[in-house]
Amino acid sequence: MPRIKPFQAIRPTAENAATVASVPYDVVNRTEAAALAEGNPHSFLHIVRPDIDLPAETDAYADEVYETARRNLDRLLSDGVLARDESERLFVYRQIMNGVAQTGIVCCCHIDDYENNLILKHEKTRKLKEDDRTRHLLTLNAHTGPVFLTYRDVAAVDALVTETASSQPLYDFTALDGVQHTVWPIADAAALVEQLSSVAAFYVADGHHRSASAWRAGAERRAANPDHTGNEEYNWFLTVLFPANQLNILSYNRIVKDLNGQSADEVLTRLSDVGIVEPTDDPVPSAAGSFCFYLDGSWYRLTVSAESIDQSDVIASLDVALLEQRVLEPIFGIEDVRTDSRIDFVGGIRGTDELEKRVTSDGWACAISMYPTSIQQLMAVSDAGEIMPPKSTWFEPKLRSGLLTHALD
């Protein structure tokens, strides 16, 4: 079973929590991050996206980017905006979006459990992003963003979390996007650790690059420490554990740059060979096995025959895989969605209006609205040791960075 432990959190004072907390580094581009942090020197975006404090032409992986992140973290610590707890603790972290809550446990997990597949993955990582996050982590000597993990629910754990959430919180604020964030310290960490010891595996829901980088950084610190014992803090990385039944996965939609030399009518004809195609006023698929296409100014729904889908194959039965195998490659000529610049991905939180905008205003030829992957599918893929196609899941709400940070020593 995977291990967890409490940690000495680096965290903002109560009055600074709302101004410090930021979206994760990887859900905004430089322009968006700069706009969010404008006029707010306390924003954690100055640490997780330090490029906003440098000229726009600065290389994203230049030495000064990481040095700026370190200076900004040191500044918030020296100014008293952030401080380190004197004792190790676990925390409960609740987010409420559109009236729906998800409540998790903030703790540290062991990098060996990640390596030994007690913490299961479902995505491949890219070396460039791993290199970036590993260097960022080692330069700052801290995990600045938690890895989003899930597990199959345990009633006794739920009861302890509910009890904690009835106490006085450390932080309670609503961010500009309308999501409420509340954090409580857990009074009896040992009881919660014991109850979680019955969980056979954790699953990476969001944060594959952060977890891979945590493992790499820990391995580097081990190699550099001749007195390594295995008990050092760099053996652990920052996570939030959510019970699976509370999670909300949104669609991860697609846009295609061109029609592969075909007219819109020709594309629709070829789609009709894949399944039933019909015009629709609703651009959101209502069930798995259906896709909505925005093409030539109109929406169309494609429904694939259920009998043609092998539900025993945890990968081939995914909508993202069906789309790749039956539409993107044979019709649009996109052979590898990881590398082909003719396809891009749009998180479901942005809505279908964003898809229409990307086609009507931004020069893309076709948008595809997807039905969300389920948490059960995610865990089935991970249990089978398989890898999902890229951009299969979009989790909301996103965990805020800066509320709780874990130092490597």
C-alpha cells in the first residue's frame, strides 16, 4: 500500500491566502498568467510562472527564469507573506464549484511508491516538461504545486475528513473564478494515516509531470547525498488525495487546423461511414460514443454504433481512442496527436463557445466536442498498466498553488 505522511507546510498567513493562491502553472499561458498576477506581488504565479516577471522574449527555460522563481519565493518568505509551520501536519482541502464539493487530504507521498506503481499513472510524460519541472523544483528546493491523486473511497476516512471540516478553517475564500477554497488542519493525523493504510493504490488524476519530476528530483538528491538513509524529506512529494466518487471530469475537446484537402461536405460524407451523422442544436454529446463537430458554421452529431465498440478493451473503448482511430487518422490524416501541429486541445471548462471562436475567428477548420472520460475508465486503464491517449481528461476545479508548499529538507 502507498505511504503518506504529514509535513511542515510553507503557507501564507490567513490574511494573505486569497492573494497568494494561484492557478497551476500549466493551465495558463504567459499572457494569461501575467494578467491574473497584475498588481498583485503576492500571487504565487510569480513563483510557478516566473516568466511573467521577465521580458516576453525570454526563453522559457533560461537560467534567469528559475533564478527569478527562487528570488520571488525568498521575497514572500522574508516579507512574512509566507511562513513555515513549526510542526508536521496533514490538511483537509475542500473546493466548491457550482455548488458541488470535492474534499481531499493534503499530505506527502513517497517517491518509491510512485516508482513501484503503488501510485498508478495513465499518461506518458514529455521529457522537456519533466526537465523544466525538475529544475524548477530543485532550484526552489520545494514542491510548489500538489499532485492530484485519487483513490477508491474508504468510509472511515470520509468520516474523519467530515469531522475535521466541521472545525475552524485556516483559510476560507472564494477565488475570482467563483470556486470556494477552504483548508483545515487535521487534529489526529495518525488516525487518518492508519485508515488510509487499507488503500491498495493511489491514482494520478492530474499532475503526471509534477509527480515524475518529484521522483527525478528525489533521485538526484539521493545520488548527491553519501549519507542517504531514506528518511530525508526529499523522498516525499506534495499531493492531495480525493475519493474517486467526488471527482468531476470534464471533456477535453479537440480542434483541427484544416480538412486534409477535403470540403466540409466530403468530411461529413466520410463521417457518415463511421456512424450516424445528423445536424444538432446541442453541441455537447449526451453519451459516450457520440461526438459533436463544428464544421462550416454548423454543429453535427456523430453517433458510433455501440455494437462496434469493444468494451473489454480499456483503451480502444475510450472515446478519445475511438476518435483517433476512426476519425482523426483516416479522415483528417492526423497520425500522431502528440506531435501533429494540425491538432490542438481545449479544456472543457472553456465551453463550446470557445470551440466556435477558435473556428470562426482563429483560423481553425473544425472543432470536436467530446463526452468526458469517466473516473472508472481512468482507474481501469491504470489498473491494467496501460496508457491513455493524450489529453483524455480535464479535471475541475483545479488545485490552487501556494496555499501549501512542501520543502525538500
